[in-house]
Amino acid sequence: MRSESVVQIRRLVKRYGSKTAVDGLDLEVHQGSVTAVLGPNGAGKTTTVETCEGYRRPDAGTVRVLGLDPVADAAKLRPRIGVMLQSGGVYSGARADEMLRHMAKLHAHPLDVDALIERLGLGRCGRTTYRRLSGGQQQRLALAMAVVGRPELVFLDEPTAGLDPHARRSTWELVRELRADGVSTVLTTHFMDEAEELADHVAIIDAGKVVAEGSPEQLCRGGAENTLRFMGRPGLDVGSLLKALPDGTEAVELTTGAYRITGQVDPQLLATVTSWCAQHGVMPEGISVERHTLEDVFLELTGKELRS
Amino acid sequence: MSVGTYTPAPGAAPLPRMIAAQTAFETKMLLRNGEQLLLTVIIPSLLLVLFSTVDIIDTGGSRRVDFLAPGVLALAVMSTAFTGQAIATGFERRYGVLKRLGASPLPRWALMTAKTLSVLATEVLQIALLTMIAFALGWSPAGNPLSVLLLLVLGTAAFSGLGLLMAGTLRAEATLAAANLVFLLLLVGGGVIVPLDRFPEGVQSVLALLPISALSDGLRDVLQHGAAMPWGDLGILAVWALLSLGAAARLFRWE
């Protein structure tokens, strides 16, 4: 399924003084999809998103959002996008409901504010003003402000940072509902599970560049080899086992009786290993398959821990 | 919420509706803020009542309320257009409100228009209240209402420019401190409650060029002495307005 692209970034460069925040980044976002921009702090996630929102002017390269130049065509673009900043954006003396109602008034066909308040559990904020809301409530209000104008495309900058697990799930659920209704979403995150759970497309960025991209499945399959472990009689003929396995697979006896096979671990490989064991009268115990996560992929690509 | 709830239907509200909504919201935030009310309502009212009824200052033979009412009106304009606006806008910038609104359908010029309308709405309320208090204290104003209106408008422009210049360039805490300090200094040295001729000659001629002095002196010329058009004071205010609004437009940073 190849749909129209809503964001096109080509060779984007953005510098702050002598520091290069974004360094030749390419990214394409397809209509109706959820795209996660994943990377450690300082990788250039926020700068990339804020360039799409029209806050930053590229030093080089081009950015088109819904076919428009975010700086030159700001007046046309802004009514069509929803923006959730990483923090702030609300009058400190405003209550959650009145801020949301006010944002709704700036749009032609806003969502039903009461239903949105209910949906995001903001009704419990009551008469509390923004500065006294909990971090989670502030995050949910910012999310509500991003969607209240019924945008075509929303940018969420770290939408679940600082949320408890329940609130995170609820935010994820909203993003899925947006997708189901045809809204495109670009979100930045440094949570692997968030990208894996939500995204149709993940772009891993490091030092201002996209170092890998694809669906979470593609990234996990393509970027790293998987591992199969089992316990058996010590001193098995590993060489004979290897002959039965596809090229590129490795097999070793790590410690006495503990075997590790690395390569493309698929059902066929598992069947080959167990049938080899059956032929050699070996009972493989404790068979386990380790699937590589995005975290492993990230570590391999960048040599960095994500949550550092 | 059911399927189809979020189906895109983007679009900006009509401009007049956005500006009206933004003005109403800004005014509501301002009137809710206790510190702002202290500056804009309580201090001017107290000064008017206190100095009109207690013989503390020498107003040169005229009735005290006739001297004080124009000065306190000038102070009210300064408190809202300069001090209040500088502090509020400084913190809106600091907390990303200006940034977030910058990504909304509301154009920046419309946001600034709404801020100005909100300042004017607040001034109308202040002036109505202070005028009632002054009348209750026996005030008998003279002069042409049109001159008064012109002075108030130019004064508002000059003080708004200075307030926005401060809010758009300094850190929020610095703006808070500086705006309050300037308020206090100009309250004392700007002919609001202390007549300028109480200061030494050399100091007087400098103080007379301050926007607060021009506004209080101009209002006093008209309301107390029945002057037609205080062109000198209007000129000083116009120069301040041009310089400060020009500088604010060039130097204001939204983030």
C-alpha cells in the first residue's frame, strides 16, 4: 500500500551556531500512517519536527509538509496541522477545559470539547489552573490541544515522556484512533516499546541523520541476527550440525553442553536443528529463541544506549 | 468517542472570531491574576483615595483630587499597558504560550491585535472605576474629552511598545523585576503624585521627557487647567510610541 506523502524532508541541515543539530536528514511520511522518529537525546528529533512545524528555517535542504513550505506558507499550513510541544504552551493561569475551549474557537470545525475532555480524563482537573496540574495532566492537555482542530497531520514531540503506564496506554490508544480515522501522525520518542507498539514506520536517527528506517518488523529482522539456544550432551559435533544449516549460520558450544546458534532463526531452522538432534539421539533442553528488539538494532547501529 | 470522530476537517475560524476569542481570553487571564489586579486596580485606587483625603503632598494650592485624578489615570494606563503587559507577555513567552499559539491558525499580528484590545478593555474598566472614585471625592474635571482620549491612546501605544520590548527580549524573571522597579520609579518621578516642580531644575527637565510625565502632565493640563491640545506632551508620547514599537517589532523574540 503506497499512499500520498504528507511530509517530505530532503537533505535537511540545521545548525545552531557551531553545532549541527540536523545533518543531511531525509524522511518521508505517508498519509494515514504513524511515523516514529526514534533517537537518543540530542539526536535532532525535536529540531526536525520543529522545522516541519515552521518554527525553524532550514540551513540547507527542503521540507514540504502537506505540499507546503512550513515557513513561507505558514498561514495556509497551520490550520491543517496539530502540534504538541515537548512542554508548556498553556497560560499558567488557565484551567484545562477553558484552554481547550479557547483552542477550539480558533478552528472552523473543532472536535466536541466535552467529549475530548472526557476521553482524555481531563474532567478531573476541575478548577485547577495549568501550573498546578500534574505532569501527566499537562501532557494530556497538550495532546488534546493538538487534535482539537481536527487536523490532517499531527506532530507529537515526546507525547508520553513522564507519563505513568496507564496514561501511556491511553495516549497510544488515541494515536491508534487517529490513524483509524485517517489522521497522519509523526511522533518523536526515545521509548523503543512506543515505536514498536505504535508505528507503521520507524526512522532511527542519530547525530542528525537517519541511520535506519522501516517497519518495526523490518528493522528487527534486517538489522540484527537472532539467536537460538539449547542444552544438550556435552561435546556434540557442531561441525556436523553446521553442515545441515544454511550458509551464514554460526553454531558454538559456549560452555559445557550449552549451544548457541546465530543467524536467520526461522521455523525452518528450528526444525532443522531439532531433526538433527533426533538423528543424533540428543534431547535438546531449554530451547529458546531470542528475537532482537529495536533496542538491539539501535545499539548495533549507533553504539549507544537509547535511554542514556 | 466513535469511529470517524477524528476524521480531518481542518480550517481556521474566521479572523474576527479568532481575534474576539483571543481578546476575551487574554482579558479573562489578566483579570484573574491577583498580582495584576494589585497593580492595575488596587494601587491606583488606594493612591487616589489616600492622597486626596490626607494632606501629605503639596499640590500648589489647587484641590488635591483635581491634581491627583489625572496623575492616577496616567498611572492606570502605565500599569496595564506597560507593567502588566510586560510581565504577562514575558511569562507567556517563557512558558511557550506564544510559541504554541504561533502554530495555531491565529496569525501573529492578530495575537498582537488581541493583546492591544485586551489592554484597552482593561483600561476602560480602570478608568470607569477611578473616575467614579474621583467624582465621589469631589473631582471637577475640565477640558476637551477628545484631547484626553488622544493622550490615553498615545500613552497606551508608548507604554505597550516599552512593555513588549522588555517582554520580548529579557528573561521572564528579569522582566518581572524590571517592570515592577520601573513602575515604582516612574510612580515617584513621573509627576503622578509628586509634582515635577518639587525636583531640582536640572532633574525636572529630564523627568519631563519620560512618557509617564508627558501623560500625567498632558492629562493635568487638560483635565485640571482646561487646556485644548497639549501638543508638547502629545509629541513626546508619539516619539516614545514610534521608537518603542519600532524596536519591539524588530527585536521581539517569540521563544
